[in-house]
Amino acid sequence: MSHLQRCNWCSDDPLYMAYHDHEWGKPLFDEAALFELLCLEGQQAGLSWITVLKKREAYRQHFFQYSIQQIAELSDIELAAKLQDAGLIRHLGKLKAIRSNAQAWLKLKAEFGNVVDWLWQIVEHHPIINTVPCYKTAPAQTALSQQLSKTLKQRGFKFVGPTICYAFMQASGMVNDHENDCFCK
């Protein structure tokens, strides 16, 4: 077991440690990975992140490794059938949100060409590095996450409230909220 100092929110679950060490807060510029992350943050609503992490592979299988076009074409019947798999969070609204988000993403892509650049413009294409003595002092949302939430909702995205958007910004590296004494800072 590693003796590295991690953020205090990170449990000793190996899956959680790997996520913390190699993904959370690292700037992410891959389109499918950003789309996946935005969708998974919405799936988390009301649940713990470790619950979502444990189900991530099932989501990848059910949602075509996050092929946005294929997800956008899913029917209501196909989405409802996914409720049978306990590997997913069985909430039809959340599953439908993944399809809505894919459809909204494709509209953004048609309008702007590059959705990754469009998303990253909220932080002027550079991560915001915050001073976080303890994760409990980090905000649940900010003016930027409120702005992102409002914009995404106006464009048809679902499960993208300001708290979900801030978690997305943290996870995708738009914001670095690793604790000051964390080795990932």
C-alpha cells in the first residue's frame, strides 16, 4: 500500500485511490472521456462517487464506449431495457439524460465544431488551481459552475445542476481542488 498523502476524501479502496491518483483533477481534453464524465457526474446525483466508479464499466458497455452518435439514437424501449441491469443505476430519468446529453452534445458540435474547446472556454482553457487546506473547505459550486449549468441546461443537457457541474469541473481538471498537502497538487 502506498504511503503517499492523498486528499482526505479518498478512501483506501484501490479503485478510489487509482481514480484519485490518475484521473481526478487531471486536465481532460478527450471528447468521449469528457462526455462520459459529464454523464457519470449526473448519474451520481444522490449517490456516492465510489458507487458510480464501480458501475463505470457497465455504463461503457451499455453506452457503446460513449459513442455519442450511437447514444443519441437510442430508443425509449432500448433505454428502458437497460433498467434490468443492476450494473447500472436503475433510474430511467438518469438513463434518458445520457441520451439527451448526447443529442445536445451533437448540436453543440454542429454549431461550434469542437465541444472540448467550447467547454474549456469557461476556464479560459487553463485549469484554475485553488488553495484547498481540506476538501471540506472546497465549495460545492461556484459562479462558473452556475454559469456552466445554466448554459448546458439551455442547450438541452439534463442532470447538470451547478453542483454536478462543479464536480465535473474538478474531475476534468478544469479546476484543481486537490488538497494542499496531496501529492497530486
